Amino acid sequence: MPTFQYSPPIIEKFPQVVGGVIIAQGLTNPPTPDELHRRYQAEQTAVKKRIGETPLSELESLAAWRKTLSAFGVSPTGYRSAAEALLRRLTKKGDIPVINTLVDIGNLVSIRYGLPVAIFDRRQINGAVTVHFADGTERYVELDNEELLHPEVGEVVFSDTQKMVIARRWCWRQSATSAATEFTTDVIVTVESQHVGGQVDVERAVADLLDLFKTYAGGAYESAILTAGNPAI
């Protein structure tokens, strides 16, 4: 049985999607160590310099995600991709605060490539995670909010076999139930592109994630690059 997969209707609608997926076990997730913090700060400085005065909407990877969100009825400025939200925070506020080792590694790589990176704790995930169009009966719990919500019909979500949503609006925001905490040991990590030539960026991002995870979190890893012709791991 797959651990992570794109549904056939998603592949049909978005055949250009490329997903780098890492399945990891036996990790540790301590407070961000000083060395990683310094690397994260250096990356933020480099990214701000590289972007300069260029509007985020003109960055190829972010523009492609805006187009994707619009394609299933979501306002790309009302609900920015996770990568655009991070870069918006960085360019407007000047920095992105540290959270914990796993999240900071994901955010470091996300701003480096301008791609959404998600790290899902597997403790409350049942069976395979599927990227699909919601039917509206799926369940979702927001971060910092215990209210049980439902996605809109036709919205792209990540959900498990029990219809628990772990990410809404494709790459907008993940759920409270899947957030990486100090107790996280097993995760599914995704990094996705929609732009032409995005597979090269995804492959590089996966390599960087694996290197950083092995250095700062330990554990054992399996990874794959998912495409229209290979939609599951």
C-alpha cells in the first residue's frame, strides 16, 4: 500500500506537478541547535539579497503555485502557498523566527528554492496520505484552534484513509494534528513544484533536506520523486 500518493484526478488536472517525498523514522526534534540557527540565518540573508526588489509574484516557482491555486478556485493572494508566505514574511519583516529543528530545516530549504516544504508527524496519520479534490466531508483541525472544520468541495487537500485532512488548499497550511513537535520521531516530508523545469529544483531540495535531516535529526530515510508517470511512494 502506498504511503503517499497523488490521486488520478489530480494528475489529470495538474500533470506538471512534481513531488519530492521523504519517509523518515527514528528522528529527534530538539530545539534548533546554534549551528543550524546560524545556517538558517545565513540562508535568510542570502535569499533576501537574491530576491532584492523583485516582486514575489514574478518568481517562477511562486507564480506557478498562484496559477495552480487559482485553477481550483482559491484566491492566490487570500491563501498564499506556504513558500510564498515564508518569503513574504522574510522580505517584509526581515527574518523568519526559529521553531524547532525539523521545521527550521524545512523552512530553510523552502526559501532556498521557493518551493513549499511540509513536514507531517505520522503519529495521527492513518494509512496512506492522498492528494485529492475534497468532497467536503473530510475533517480538519487548524493550528491553535480545536474546532473541527471541513474543506470546501473541490479544494485540493492531503488526507489519510480516515478522511482526516493534514493539509488544506494543497500547500497553504497543514493541520494541528500533523505539526512537528518535540515528540515527533516519524514523518512524511514533501517538497513540490508546479513550474516548468521544477523537477530539477525538487531533486536538489530533497538532497538538501536529506543532508540536513541526517546531520541534525538522525534517523533512517526513504525518498522518491513523484510525477504523473510515478505518482506514489
